[in-house]
Amino acid sequence: MPSTQIKTITIVGGGTAGWMTAAALIRFFPKDHYRIKLIESDLIGTVGVGEATVPHIRFFNNMLGIDERDFIQATQATYKLGIQFENWGEIGDSYIHPFGSHGYSLGGIGFHHYWIKLKQENRAIPFDKFSMAVAAAEGGKFAYPSADLNSPLSTYTYAFHINASAYARYLREYAEARGIIRIEGKIDQVTTNPCGEIRGLMLGSGQKIESDFFIDCSGFTGLLIEKTLGTGYENWSQWLLCDRAVAIPSESTQDIKLYTRSIARECGWQWQIPLQNRTGNGYVYSSQLLTEDAAYQGLLSNLEGAPLAEPNFLRFTPGRRLKSWNKNCVAIGLSSGFLEPLESTSIYLIQVAILKLIEFFPHDSDSVAQQTEFNRQIKNEYEKVRDFIVLHYHLNRRTDSDLWTHCAHMTLPDELERKKQLFYASGHVEKYQHGLFMEPSWLAVYLGQAKPPTNYDVRVDRFNTDQLDAHFVRLARELANAVQAMPTITRDSYSMLSSFSQEDAAATMSLYGGAFR
């Protein structure tokens, strides 16, 4: 069929994915070129993924022109400097994966090589103690990152814990105020043209909606991308055994922490996410090892406060669609794939898909080249996040359950195995340009959770251990002094802190991830 100009775009599904997509499209697409609609039903619930985020959400909000102070109040957000992993190496172990770097390089050689040398001589304190973000998080302190590269406050960035449902409502108001047309209704039928492209949607009310381009934000259902187009799904259960989750909010009984907690349990792991008005809790587990009721009871027994709602039970298959863009439909969010929220990547994967769609959006229906590149990049994003999550499971040294024993001895994806072999042979982290997790993230897990490598950069031996000790003492003192001068964060702090400027956000974003450079 001859190519036709795209004039109408329909988003199927609201929630976080749908309204993030709608807000971005109405912000960046010429309003006189496209008519954009979003269809959702109040009768269909949303999963509400992404209560913990990574720093890229600030880039997204800044891009939309959203004031950070308004965002914090609307979503009951709290600041996040990293994720604390408990019991992931051995029971009783704990480390923080920070949003920032560890130490400073010396003589052009990464700080961690010197740490490995001292660790071999039993002269090093835990690796994460040389992170400004970790020191601040553990002390309950927060200050906006500095653009002065000579300041330790320039070595970290931050994200948020948010109410994901409130974020979706906030973006709905934003999008509708700028021209997005919301249609309430449940889709009963999807029609296609002779080429197999989606042509129209029939709602339960009898209303028929035709469109040139569709974005599937229908969640796990994959109404368009899978049920209609039969795109196919790549299952990653051979590496990620957990396939169930139960989530429930609870009362906040403690001071608000500046990090997410991830607590490894016998059959999976538990999250704790502190918001201003409550705590988000969940248990991700393997249905082969634990029943739904046992998981729920296990979660209840580990809540820090009284439950505030009925539990939400989720079933999922870890993996991704074989194509996130198929014909005239792009899947974004859970309809595109799912990876457990161990590293708070749900909203990031929505965000990167939206920005790549905007970048490659076609003028007309002839979009094979754009589809191919979009699918290649989304595949790369999902696989790199997958490998990083798998690494956490694999580096455990636990022997208390079949889950941990299996993960410690499983065959890894080829790229992850190569990365691991390089690190343990040399202390070097394989670098890549496109993907979320940069060297500091890999080091946090390698050195926080497992035994350090036996080798390091040979140039380190130019320095004797006394010189290195002096360097480490100076660094520890500098971090301690900087943290002492930072404000302590309490519940009342969130109504008083001023918003962070877009210029400062751009200056610090490069510290964490390279997807938006």
C-alpha cells in the first residue's frame, strides 16, 4: 500500500506509561500536525509501577517544564540517593548502590583499583563508605548536587520515591490542559487493514475510533502489540526465576530514609519505599518456591507499620516483546516487557521508549528503517538492565534455599559472563556508551556484594600502601566534613526545600547513565 501521512495518534491505556507518553507527545509534537487521543477506562485498574525511580526522571520532568517543588508535593515524593541491598551477598550483609561515584581517581587510575589493593592487605573499609551519596543517605542528610567539580557535592545525583498513581494523575492534568483528548471507555474490538496494520478500535459504548498510529500502554495484556498483532515474547525465566509479586502500602513509623531498601528473603526479595505519607512494600518471589498466601503472610510479618490497603497480587513473565514497534503500533511500559523492580527501572524503561519514539517518529506510514533502529535500541536497553539485575542474583554466596543456590551456579547471558570474567581477571569494568548503568553502578554491586578480584591495574603498585592509606584518610575526612555541613532531612523538610534548577540538573545528569546525552 502507498505510504500515507500520519495525522492521528491514539494511546491505548493510561497509568504511568500512558500519561507520560501523552505529556511528552503534546509537549514536543507540533499541535497543528497531529491529533492525539488517549483511551482509558476507570473500570480497569493500573499496576502503579515505579514508586522508586532513577535520576533520569528529573530529566524527563525538566524536559516538560515541570517545577520540582510542585512535583514533590503532588506525588508525595521523597529524595532518593541510592538503594540499600541487605542479605544479597550473605545473610547479614548490607551495602548501598549510590547514585554517584566512589572516591577519586589517583594518577589517572580508578579509585577502586587502589581499594582492591588495600582490601587484599585487609586495610580497606567497605567500598561504599567512600561514596558521598552513601555517606549522606546513611546520615539522613541531603543537599542539591554542586556544579563545582572540585566539591564532593558534585560526585552524586538523586532520584525520587513517588506515588506512581499520583504521578499519572499529575501528568494527566498536564496533558489535558495542553490539548490531549481523553476518551473514557473499554475497548471491545480491534480492527486491522489488509496489511495487518491496526486501523480502528470499537469501544463498549459503540464509539468507533480510527487512527494512523497507535501506542499500546495497556499493561501486561498487550492488547494491541500481542493480542492483535501477535508480536511474540522473549522469556527470560532461565535467568530470573521470580515471577510473582505482592504489594501493599503501610503506615510510616520511622524517619524517612533517603534510599530504597531491597531485602533478600529465602524465596525472593522485599522492597521498602518511603513516601511522605506512607511506605510502599512488596515481595517479589518465585511461584515455584512459595505460594501466594505464604508470600503475603511473609510480607505482612515484615511490615514496619500497619497495612493501609488490601494487597495487590501480580503475575508476570520476565522478558520483552520481540519487537516493541510492530507495524503502526509501539508498545511502551508493561506491554513492551517486564523486569522486576530491583533497580527501580520501570519508569526509566518507559521514559527511554518515549524519547526514542519521539526521536524516530515517522512523517508517514513508511517507517521500516525507524522501526528497525528503535527496536534495536530498546532491545539493548532491556538486555542491559536484565544483565545488571541477573548479576545481583548470581553474586550471592547464600546456601539457605534453592533459589540462591541455583542463581549462584547458573549459566549467565554471554555478554554478562564476558563482563564478569574481565572484572575478576583485571579489576576493570567493561564500558559502554548506550545503556543505563555506568561503571559506578557495576562497582557498587561487584565490590559490595561479592569477594573482590585478585588482580587490579598494575600501575597501582607504583604507590606504597602508606601513600594509599593517607589518600583514603583524606578522602574519608573530606566526605565526613561535607556530610556534617548538609541539612538533615525530616518529613517537614519537603515543604520547605526549593526546586532544583534545570541548569544544575543538566550538569549532574552525566554522573548517572548515558541514555540521554
